[in-house]
Amino acid sequence: MVEVEDDELEEMMMAAPSARETKKMDHEMLNKAASHPLRRKLVKSIGVFGKTKEDIQDEIGIDDASFKYQTEFLINGNLLKIENGQYRLTDKGLDLLAIV
């Protein structure tokens, strides 16, 4: 009997988040991104057309360590992607751009 309960618990833990949970996580990510001044600058700098790392760093004056940390945050939040050496906003990132 204990094995069955453990299996059910494991299944629940491994299950994908519900649509409501996903929406809540997306909202929290947008809020965290929008509330951080450096992330807002990054999103505005990248804009609709995207930019290279060098162009972004030159424009906003950000060092390598901060750039890496903040862009990884945005990438992990599905707000930013890298294509052909350019940083580009995802659809969610473009939504963020519209509110910052």
C-alpha cells in the first residue's frame, strides 16, 4: 500500500503545471523583469529588431558579468533568445517591451 501512495505522490510531483499555474508563473516572471531597472534597460535597448551583445553593452554601459546574469534571467524566463549572434525578444519579451 505504501508503494502505491509513493507512486501517486511521485506522479503528482512530476506532473506539468496546470494552465493556471503556468499563467501565474509567466505573470510573476514579467513582474520581476519589469520591476528591475537594468532588465528594463536591456529590453528597451534590444527593442523590436534585436541587437548584438556589443551594441547593447555600448548603449547601456553594462559590464560582462551583469550582462550575462541579466540576459540569462531573461532567457530562462522565455523573454529573450539568441539568434545568429543577436539578442532578440520573444513574443513574451515583446509584451514586456510594450509595458516598459
